[in-house]
Amino acid sequence: MKPINLRSFAQKVSKNKVAFKKYLGKVEKKAPKNLYSTMLQINKEVWDEVDCLTCANCCKKMTPTFTNKDVTRIAAHLDMTTTEFKDKWLYYDEKDGDWMNTKQPCQFLNSKNNMCSIYEVRPADCSGFPHFTKKNPTLYLHVHQQNIQYCPATYRMVEKLIEKL
Ligand code: SF4
Ligand code: SF4
């Protein structure tokens, strides 16, 4: 597995982002029957190539959404009340109805080793990211459209979708 080079990734993204987003939009409009099985296959292949510990770009550049369950679990882990936890690190996005990180990179990212300091209790959004194996993959194509520019694994997934479909 080669370490991720975020600078060359950014160059590839600026060249192909528009075309890749368009492609995902086309798949969303007319999803092939084998999309789920193809995504499962691609998921295996991508994680043989991509080492997240050399990247952590999602934790640096994006915010997870925190469900109420996440907040309760993580606050208890940190020996805080849910109100203390929200006041310290989160804001409420009225539009989407989600709790989000106020700051980026995420306060729980250890910048020395790219590891999550609350890994065992991290938000469900983080443990499911980048959402390649969802039962109904069509519902996540617009999410991948947004993630292409931050996540090298998502970018590679789209390259493979283009090859395989
Ligand atoms: S909670 Fe952990 S996995 Fe989630 S964004 Fe923060 S550092 Fe990354
Ligand atoms: S999920 Fe994507 S953005 Fe996050 S660390 Fe892995 S490759 Fe990087």
C-alpha cells in the first residue's frame, strides 16, 4: 500500500472532479441492477490500496454529523454531560437538523499519528464513512459526489466504478 499524497490527490481532483460528479449523477438517474454487488467488490479492492492512516483528510477537512446517541455515548466516555459536550465542540445546523463540529480538523484527531482518540465510541457517521457498502447504494451517490474532493478512497471508488460498469 502506497502512502497517500494529498498534494497530488488535490491535483487529480481539480482535473476530474466535474466529470466524476457528472458520472455519479448519471448512475443515480439510471442505476444498474448490479450496483450493490459492484460496490461490494470495489470496497474490497479500494481498501487493499488505500491506507487511511496516511491520510485522515476526512477528519481534517470535513465534519461528521453527531446523532443524539453519538453525543450521549461520547460524552459519557469523556465523563462530560451532553450539554457540556455540545457547548464545547458542536453547533446545531438548523437546515439539516444535525449536530456538527465547530472546528476542523476534528478535535478528536491525533495529528501526530492520524488516529482517532475516541475510536471505539466515534460517531456512527465516522465508522460508516465513506459509505461504500450501503444496501441501497443509489441513495449515497450524491454523498459520494460531495466526498470526491476530500476522500482519496472515494475518488478511487469512482475510478473503479467507471472501469467496471
Ligand atoms: S471523531 Fe474521530 S473519526 Fe470522526 S472525524 Fe473526529 S477524529 Fe475523525
Ligand atoms: S476515508 Fe477517505 S478521507 Fe478519510 S482517511 Fe480514508 S481515504 Fe482519507
